[in-house]
Amino acid sequence: MRDTLPLLDAIPFPALKRGRLDTLQVNVGYRCNQSCVHCHVNAGPNRTEEMSGDIADLVLAVLDRRAIGTLDITGGAPELNPHFRRLVRGARARGVRVMDRCNLTVLSEPGQENLAAFLAAEQVEIVASMPCYLADNVERQRGKGVFDGSIRGLQRLNALGYGRDEGLVLNLVYNPQGPSLPPPQAALEAEYKRILGEAYGIVFNNLFVLANMPIQRFGSMLVSKGEIDGYLQLLQDAHLDANLDGVMCRSLISVDWQGYLYDCDFNQMLDLPLARGEKPRAQLSDLLDTDFDGHQIRVAGHCFGCTAGQGSSCGGALEAAE
Ligand code: SF4
Ligand code: SF4
């Protein structure tokens, strides 16, 4: 794996400060039943890092203490963590909105037969990666058999009311195949709805269009192909100051499987931790007595991936979201 951080750290980015915390994004581990080319987490079936039950309990305590509105659970395939369902139940019992970054194929994994029904019963919002409506493109990024598995997963969720019924939100995520900016979100969403509807009878709520981050597996691939400089320049050239207010690190804190804190999931993957005073790595327990409002955000060249063009956040394009 080629490290892109030295390149990213050499690129200046406008200073940013944290605002009011409303989302805790928790990465419960790197194990995944897939190993996608664009994965910024470098997840896969052989990864063993996994959040413990004690840290999952601390997540629930922080939700209480900080009155956090949204718990965004990610991985790996977060559902493979043995404490996933307890975390979901605990957060929902507190009235917290829960989002599950679901890869869809995990719904058919052995032992996960009742996962879709569980998610529906808890009214968990599903955010699912679907980088294209064409099988070849999906499988080039996400592996053989993933397209059919994803379609089956979507159909199963639709059968439970996802994408149709109130409270059962199903959002899809698109990211480009290579080092280019994503197309406009609204037009692509309409095309996805038409094609997935006509071909497979699938319905969903929104399509989130995200730029690929020049880090981890995708960044390393660009370095190997000699395309990293061109992509970093493309992101910088497309930067819009208007997107700075909406970047997710202003209102979100990312937590890793060991309970360490970061300004966002990308900083987590680059190992750029959130510091607290003299302490180089703040921990989940720090959130019991501070919310980091006004704290300086650790920015570098990858941040242009959030502010280029229509912008990218955990809720898709920033302009469109506004
Ligand atoms: S499904 Fe998601 S977490 Fe798993 S390898 Fe693919 S991108 Fe990474
Ligand atoms: S990558 Fe995006 S979300 Fe993360 S710190 Fe930079 S601007 Fe914020």
C-alpha cells in the first residue's frame, strides 16, 4: 500500500473549526465480506480489528451525555461486529437516528438471514454503496458477484418497505470509477431511479454522489498508475469556498474501533487523530466532558475531496443538500 499522506500534507487547505456536534460516526471494525478497489478503509475478510462491547457501551453513554441526534455506524461491514445489534437497539431506545453503512451483500451472508428484518424493525436508515446500475462497472470496483448480491439485497429491503414506507429510508451512494469528479447528483439520481426501477423493480429514496478520496487503496492505486498528481490538482482546481461551511467534520466526530477520535472517517484512515490539549489522541471518554466545539480541524490536501465541485459529505453533494 502506497502512503499518500506526505503528498497530502504538502498541500495547504483553508483553516476550519468545528461547530456544534450532532453526529457520532462510529467505525466498529475493518472486517468486511468484500474487498473493494475504492475502499478507503482497506477493509476485507481477513481484517480482525473490531470494537469491543465496553467501547460500544461507552458510545451509548456519549450519546446520552452529549444529546447526539445521529449515530452513523460504519466499518468494514458494521453488521459483522458482534455488538452491532446491541448498539443499534441502545441508540434507537434513546430516540437517536441510526444510519447503517450497509454493503447490501452482507444481508445474504451466513448467519445474517434476519439482518434486514432487524434493521427494518429498528427503523435504521440504510446507506448503501452502489457505484453504478451496470453489473460490469460495479464488479470492477467491488468484486465478482457483488452486483447480483446487491440487487438481491435491495429487493429484500424493498420487500420490507425500505424506500417506500415512512421511516424506512434507503439511500444509495455513487462514486466515480476512476480519478474524475462525480456528475451532478440530481440528474444521476433520476437515471438510477429509472434504470433500477425498470430493470429490477427497485425503489430508493436518495442517491448520494461522492468524490473518491485520494487515500488508502484508491490513493495507492493512483500513485502506482502515476495519476495521483493529476487527481490532486483536479480536486484543488474544482474547490469552492461555498462548500467549506457544509463539510461534515464541522458537525461530526469519527470514532475508531478502539475508541480514539478523529475529525472524520478519512482522517481516521490517514491516522490524523483529534488531539485534546497535551493529549495527542483524544478518546471517546473525552466526549463525556467536552464536545470539541470551536476546536481546530486537522486539514490537508485530501480535504479538497470534500469541497471540489458540488462537494461531498456523508449526505452526498453539498450544494444539492442545501
Ligand atoms: S463493502 Fe465497503 S467496507 Fe467493505 S471493502 Fe467495500 S468499500 Fe470497503
Ligand atoms: S476530509 Fe473532509 S470531512 Fe475530513 S477533515 Fe477534511 S474537509 Fe473535513
